[in-house]
Amino acid sequence: MNPTSVNEIRQELQAVAVELAKKEELIDRRDELIDVARSQTPPMTLREVAQLLGMTERGVTKALTSYRERHQSLAS
């Protein structure tokens, strides 16, 4: 879509903002689930979590670290 008027551009920006908010919610939910999976007894392996999410083990580790840092700073 190529918006041609200011109103069309505003509508498109609002639509993009909604989609980005959904994406952020999904990422936070994914990271929360990684945290839960790793805190189980016995914990799910990084490999299993990565395979289920289509990520690398390094990506899962980074997501988990980021999630924990975000939630620590919110608790402070």
C-alpha cells in the first residue's frame, strides 16, 4: 500500500503501531515461557527449547537473559 494522503499515512502508522505492540507481547510471552521451561525440575534443555522455537541455543540464552534483566529492573 502506498499512502497518498496524510490521513492514509496516519492510518497506516496506527496499524503498524498495533502490529508492533502485538509483536512485543509475543516476544515477552516467549521469553516468559523460556524462563518457566528452564525453571522446571528437571529443566527443559536449551536445545529442546531452541528447536521448538526455531531458534539457536545462543538465541534462547540471550532471550532469557534479556527477559530476566527486564523483569529485575521492573521489580526495582
